[in-house]
Amino acid sequence: MVIKPRSESKELKLYRMLNMRMDLSVEEVQYYGSLEKGFEGEIQFDAWLESLPESENRLILNDLLLECNHTTFQIDSLLLVDETLYVFEVKNYEGDFYIDENGRWLTLSKKEIKNPLLQLERSESLLRQLLQNHGIKTHIEPYVIFINPNFQLYQAPLGQPIIFPTQLKRFSKKLPVKPANRKGIQIAEKLLSIHLKESPFKRLPKYTYEQLKKGIICQSCYSCELQFQDQILVCTKCSCKEDVRSSIIRSVEEFILLFPDRKVTTNAIFDWCKGIKSKKVIRKILSENFTCIGYGKSSYYVD
Ligand SMILES: [Zn+2]
């Protein structure tokens, strides 16, 4: 049973919008690509975990952001079976990698990547301390999961907590069949209650309102090439359809995410949703879906 579902991070959402609305640098595009790829891998792992026959009796918490001793750390996926906490660090790496004599992880073209085992060790240690601080003692089993079938690691050390794509099935057979017990449920509730909502962004590109391309973007492929067909917006790239009303609401939410300090007014949204011809339509949608603060010309809306 998934008690904390996964959703895109705010950082990934912002990158998606910015990527369509401005020119990102080569490094930013690469970083954005890694966020998309990582998220895609996590979704694949979720689907696999939830497809296991006993998953209804297990507790699954995705994407936990926790803090211990002023250090924040993230757990991609956490599974509670009986009283054991399985901690998964999910990697969607693709291609050939190897570990050199100094234990560094490298691509075949000798580009060093972060050692996922160290990341896992760090999360495990912080989680253990955090639980201890809350008076909880439990057994933790950490694993790095490589989800991509096109991943190959040469000179992989034996006896490490690594699960390769071809080992997933065998690994699932090793998981206990017992459902989460009372203590397990208490641990899950505790973790949910201390989960942090906001992750500090370290690498967001700099942008201004003026600089960004205006208009509604496609909810599915994030392209700006949409055409009106009566009350429906049709994406000319992916053929996705959405009614104008919900696309405006989505764009307002996007505006709020990108510009938390700018006021949501009819004029501001009219400018932001370039292409919508009627201010009246925008005013109506705003007043029906957001809370209006103030009166007349100085009024604005909040979520
Ligand atoms: Zn599209």
C-alpha cells in the first residue's frame, strides 16, 4: 500500500517550464535531463514494487525528505515489511560504467559519477540516527537499485547492497511475506509526520519575467505550440487535448510557482497566458478557482 505517493519535485517542475520558456545553458540542460531521467527511473521502480503480489500488505513511502542534525537527506523509496525498513536508492543510469582501483565510479569515457553506495550509506546512517532520536529502534536494509536494463557495471564488487535489473525478480522473492505490523505502522506515521515539504534548490537557473516566453504550454510534452479549437487547446506536437479552462488554471499555478512574489491579477494572467483573447474569461476563471483579496483595481488572487 502506497502511503506516500511520489510526485515531481518543485525543482523538476520549474526546470520543465523554464526549458520551454527560455534558453538554458548546456550545463542546465544536462542537469534538467538528469532530473527527468532520475524521476522516470523512480516511476519505473514504483510500478515494479507495487506490482508485487504482497504489496497491498506492505507500506511504501516514496520521496521522503528528512532532516537529522541539521542535515537534510532524501530517500527515494522506503518499504516497510514486518519491522524491517528497506531503503532504496534508485538509479536510472544507462550505458557502461566501471569502478577503478580507488573505488571511484566512472563512465567508460572516464567521467566520474557520484558513488551511489556512499550516497546510500549516508542516507542510511542519517535515517538510523533520526529514528534513534525519536526513540525508534528498527532493522534497516539499504539497497541501491539499478532500474535501467541498459546499465552495465564492470568490476562490480561482490557482497555490496546493489540490485541490478536482472536481479530484481530474485530480490523480490527474498522479501518477507509478513505484512507491516503495529510497530511498522507507527514508524511509517512518524516518518510521514517529520517529512519536510520543501527541498532547498541548489541549481535553479536565473530568470526574469520579461525574459520568459509567454503563453500556455502543453501539459504532456511542454511544447508551446498549441492551437485553439473552440474551448479546447490542441497540442500540434503531441496531439494532447485540454480544455481552455483547466489549461488557464494550470498556467496560473505555474505562474505562482515561477514568480511567488508577483501578484496574480487578471492583467498579469492575461499577459502570461498570451493567446487567450478575453480578459473576461480570465477574470471569471480566477474568481471561481482562487481567492480574491481586496477590491477593484488593487485586487489580486491567491491559491
Ligand atoms: Zn504536447
